[in-house]
Amino acid sequence: MPRVEADARRGPVAKLHPSLAALVERLKKPWSRPAPEEAKFVRNGKAEIQVWLKDTSPATLAALQKLGFEVVARPASGRVVIGRIPIEKLGALAALEAVVYGAPQTTA
């Protein structure tokens, strides 16, 4: 599991893979164009991602769901969930205390 701390200069976005962080920054500028790598994990306005969590308690999963996160897979072992979230909610996802790291879920 990746160990990433939110650095004070970048804030919670530091907990995101560079491709996800770039998407969050792009959404702040409506005139900017999608990066080519976004096509690998963004479909119909939702990012397909893996999220490493501090815990998978019902409260943590409810917080994810409140942001619109749809769980696609939840391995029995570990504290990772795989799913989809509206791209405009990625920044809020990174700000959740329970989120350790977020990365794109890409298909080769």
C-alpha cells in the first residue's frame, strides 16, 4: 500500500496519483483540454479509481458513498476499494481523512 502524506503546499491532492491530481487541477480551469491519459480511466464523467484507506469501516464506506463513489470491487484482504466517482468529486475524495492514496484503475 502506498504511503503518502498530504504535503502542505499541495494539500489533499498530494494523496492522489499525478494523473488524478492533474485532472483535479484541470477541472479548476474549464477552458483546459483533457489530457490523453484521462481516456484510460475516465468514462461518462466518472473516474475509475483504486482508493487505499486507513480503514474500511461502515462510516468510511458511507463517506465514500456520500461523494457518489460506486464500489465495483472490494478485496477481502486489505484496505483498498475499486470503483467509480464523478470527476468533480476527486478533490473532495482526497480531502477525506480516511483516504491514504488514490490511483487510476486502468485497463491495459
